[in-house]
Amino acid sequence: MAEHPIVATNAPEEHEPEVEEAFDRLVSEGKDRLGRPLLPLVSTGLLGGIDIGTGILAMLLVLHATGSHLLAGLAFSIGFVALLLARSELFTENFLVPVTAVVAREGTLRSLARLWGMTLLLNLVGGWIVMWLLVTSFPSLHETVLEAGTHFGTMPIGLRSFCLAVLAGVVITLMTRMQHGTESTGVRIVPAILFGALLAGGQLFHSVLDSLLMFGALIVGAPFGYLDWLARLGWAALGNLAGGLLLVTAVRLLRVTHRIEEAHREKG
């Protein structure tokens, strides 16, 4: 009588090579970002605000001409393409990449806080400058800027706005993950366009994008003040962090726990 083969119950888990390769890219780039010297960090953050401002210009021009937030959102994706190809960064793009490096012990929480704080501050400074240039150059857009900025500047701080901020964090972090799943620049442009359109067209609550819209409204005479903007910046940033870190980064790191353990063993 033929013997049946014994199936091993402790066979090694099969892993996904594509996921592991993406993890390695995230750790490598995250380590570089966390160790970035001051001047390149300032330049990258400042340019991030300026580059995203080009997307806002496109969005406002289309919104003014059509009144459609969906078409305006599609036009806004120009800003995300600029961020990708010009190698600048938004604050919310740093939820997945450097956090993965910190989890793999290729960076510290202190360096992460430095990256987040400097990038957000400089995004806002660069964004304010480009919004001043925008409203000064296009008086015909003042009414559109005022309406778009007031929508966020007077949005109640509550559950709905927090959920919109969480969704914004999910959208941006998922876009970042998709872009790091490939080395092809052409392929990386696709999620930049799709998720840029979703973010702006859906009027999600994004700490940097909506701050720039509020800046534009404030410059042309908004019915709210900078303290109102600051409160909504903090609320949006909190929701963005919750969405990006908890719903995307943390869950996706569960797929590579074995690599994280290997990294920890190597670091002792």
C-alpha cells in the first residue's frame, strides 16, 4: 500500500517579491529623506509649496471657466505631476516613506519630527508666496479664490471635516505607495493624476492644499482670519496623519513583518 507524503506544517511562508522590493525602496529613500541636510530640506519643502501652487492655479482657472469641481480637480493634478518630476515634497507625502525607514530602524523619531515640521512649515511659506503671486496676477480669479478658500476657512471643526481629512491622508499615502511600487516614471505619473484629481475634485480636507486656498482668500479679503486658518490646519493635519499612518502605512507594513524583523536583527 502506497504511503502518502507527509505535508510539513512549518513550511516557510511564501512572500511577494514585488512587495518586498517596494519595501526596500521605501526604506532606502526614507533613510535618505531622514538624513537630508538642512539646506536641501529647506529647498525641497519650499519648492513643494510652490510646485503645488501651479496645480492650484490650473484648478482655479478651470473652476472659474466651468464651475465644475471635478474638472478643476483633474486640472489640479498638474501640481502632483510637478511634485513627482521636480522631486519636491509635500508634508503628507512623508507619512509612508520615512515612517517605513523608522520602523526598519534606519532613522529616528527625532529625525522624523524634524522632517515633518520643516516640510510642513516650508510648504506653507512657499505656498503663501505663490498664492500672493496668483491673486496679484489674476484679479479675475478673486471671486473664485474667495469662494474656494472660504469653503475651507469656515468649515466647522467636527466629525465631517475630520473624516474628510482622514480620507485626504489615505488618498495621498496610497498614491505614494503606488508610485513606489514601480521604478517607471511614466507609470508613477498615473497615480499622480488620478489621486490628485480625487483629492481636489472631491474637496477633501488636506492640510497644505486647503491652506493655500485659504491663503488666497485671506489675501483678497476673506470673512475669516489667520487664527481660523491655523485651527483648521491643525485639525486637517491630525486627520491626514490618522488616515495616512493608521489606515495605509500601518496596515501595509503588516505585509512585510518578516522584513521588519530581519532589519531589527541586523541592527541588533
